[in-house]
Amino acid sequence: MDLEEKTGRLRAILRSANPLLIAYSGGVDSACLLAIAHAEIGHGALGIIADSPSLPRAALADALETAKKIGARVETVHTAEFENPEYLSNPANRCYFCKAELFARMEAIARERGFTRIAYGENADDPADLRPGSRAAAEFRVLAPLKEAGLAKAEVRELSRRLGLPTHDAPAQPCLSSRIPHGTPVTTEALALVEKGEAALRRMGLRIFRVRYIAAEKPKARVQISPEEMPNFPDQAPLAEALHAAGFASVEFDPQGYRPPTA
């Protein structure tokens, strides 16, 4: 099945689910899903953005701006995963508690306002058995229209490019909590420090990287830069200085760099 056929299938799925709530983060997948849904069912589609300390303010602003360009309706919902001790303890399935909180909020909205279904942006490349969020989606019977239509990540990017979406070549940007190693408690203070540090490095020209928070007597940053960008920063001293200024007591750079997970 080629991209046109898969896109046609996606459009049909969305029409059959009208009116539809869409979990929207402003990332590649959810932006593409929201754009197609808006084109097919107009005001029958409503994007829901989950806002919490794990969402960078810049990411929220970008998501709202992208939705504005699409012309789609979006609402911001403040989620309460930071009131859940299981989430804060940062287990390997931390994402389950985050997604379950969001889907519970969306389910309540759907009941109150008469939406038919809830959807999110899982694509055909996402291995459901390795993603705790997929477990939450299954429990809440959340649709994955991109996946159901057979659209892989590269196809979602190509479709986004054809639609003129600014997200078509955007790097993955998971929540700030993903910067804290599993087993290290998630705190708003740690997330604020990571957000400030990553914002500082982004201003210096880095695009694909991670600032990992290492718990210690004084907070430490472990920086991973994509191998493609590493040659652009042969002198890492200015990057370290920016992170020190952001509040990290010490900084180390991963010599292997950052490689997005393949599964």
C-alpha cells in the first residue's frame, strides 16, 4: 500500500470517529494526525495538550503555534501525574502513569461533551509491547489512527512535509522526565534545571541532544550530542559554561553522543 492509499485509509478512519478528541503534543505524529483530522472533520476534531512540569514551556508554545497554523482547535489540560507517587518514583513504566492520567482526563471530557472516541499519535513503527503508554491506550480503548492506517514514521514525516507542517523534520522531543534515569525520583526542581540547561544549549545552536540529570550531592549533567552535530562543537568548554550558568555543579560529555532509540 503506497502513501496515498494509506492516507486515504487514515482519512476514512477519522471520518468514522467524528467527533474526535486527539492527544496532541505538537510532535511529528500528533501534529500530522491533528492536521488530517482537521481537514476531514473540521471542528469535530479537538486537540488536547497535557500540561505539567514535564512539558517545556518552549514546547508548549511551539505546539500551540503549530495548531494555530493548522487552524485546528486545541485546549490545554493540566494533568496531575506529579501527584502520583508511582510516577514520581520513576519506574521503567513511568510513561504508563502519565498516559493513563491524560487518557482519564480525556475520557471525562469525551463523556461530558459527547465525543465519539479518543485518539493519539502512535505510528506503525512504534512497538506497542515496549511502550508503557501503549498499555494505557489499550486500557482506555484509545484509537491509533496512524498505526491503523499502516503509516510508518518516515511516511508520517513525508505526509507532514506535503501538508507544509513545520514539524515534518523536527527531532523527537520526549518529556523532560525522560532525562532522569529510571529509579531516580522525578522532582520539579530537577526538571526545571534540565529545561533551563537544554534551553541554553539550544540557544548556542545545538539541535539534537539530551541533557541527562545525574543525582548527586550537587546536580550533575551528562550531555549527549548527536554524532552529526558533534564536529560543530570541537570546543565543549562554552557548552559546559552554559550549563554551569544554568545551575549544574558539574558537566560531563558522553563521547558516544546521542542516538535516538531504535525500538
